[in-house]
Amino acid sequence: MTNVFGLIVSGRLVQTDFSQLSENRFLTTILDVDSINHAVVFLTGVAPLPAGTVAMVYWSWPDPSAPPNWQLLGHISNAKPSAIFKISNLKKLHELSNDNQFMSAFGQQQICHNAQIGISIEPDTHVQLFASSVAQQTNSYVTFAQKMLENLVNFVASFSVTQDQMTPTPGVSYIPLNTLHTWYQNFERRLQQNPNFWKN
């Protein structure tokens, strides 16, 4: 199954040089990923995937001193032959930064500017399991955020006083309670629209 998969990174030539590691595992390296925010993985049309399967797409930073840490991005299939994946939030910004304050203390460290895309051909039932797992994780994020925000609002509200009850205290700043309520309502609205918005 050579040249079955392709990769597009903005401003670069199309990559179809996926190495076949086994019957259903493929791998390619993206060089110099520092400025990359998105990657498109697609079926080239040379051959379809076997019936009843999908291509699960994974992302990894090669690290010579640690085992691979693969993150599932999503999938493509015969019915969905391409997908755009946001990878900017996967970057190890603390390692890619030239301003790392510990670099001079420990000498020049080898920084990897490359990444890997791995593709695993799996039964299409794995997509349903993945979607169910993501939904459960998303629900737990939403519940945690809501409970945390409610706790904060209740805690702050327990200290509220009216203007008549306030005593002048130099050096202490006060925030109107309705400002906190407005922020809470905006945050909860954004959380309902996109439970992962806070990751960006």
C-alpha cells in the first residue's frame, strides 16, 4: 500500500512518503514544524482502504531519550478521505522556545524540530469507541469547569457587602459582584458552544 496516504502542510510540497512499518501501520516525518499550525492528511486515491476499516491518524514528537508519546488526532476513511488537524496546541512550546532560561544553565540541549504522523488502519468500530471516550471526557471537563466556577462565585459572593456597609480601606481594590456574574455567564456560554475553547 505505497502512496495511499498524503500529507499537506501549508506552503510546502505534498508528502506521500509514508513508510510502511507493518501491514496496517504507516509513518512519515514532518521536518521543521516550528511554524506549522495545521496539517491535512488524506487518501491519495491510489487504492481505497479495506472495507470496514478507517485510518486512525496519530501525532508524535520523536525524543531519543524517551519512548514515543502518540496522540490521536482523528481519522480518515473511504467516506471521509481527508481531514484537517490543528496541531499548534500539541507543540512543545517550552522546548521550542529560544528563551528557555534553563538552557544556559545546563548547556546547549538538542531540540527536536521535527514531528511524526502515524497512521494505523483499524476496524471502523474504533472510531465509535473513540467518539464515545471523547464525549465522556468532554462532559467531565464541562462538569468540572461549571463546579469550579460555581464554587468561585459562591465564595466571592459570601464576602459581598452593600455600599453602606463598606468601610474605607486604603490599598484594597473592590470588584462589583455583577462583574463576576457577567464573566461567569460569558464563560459558561462559551463552554457550552465549545467545551475545549479554553485550550486555545
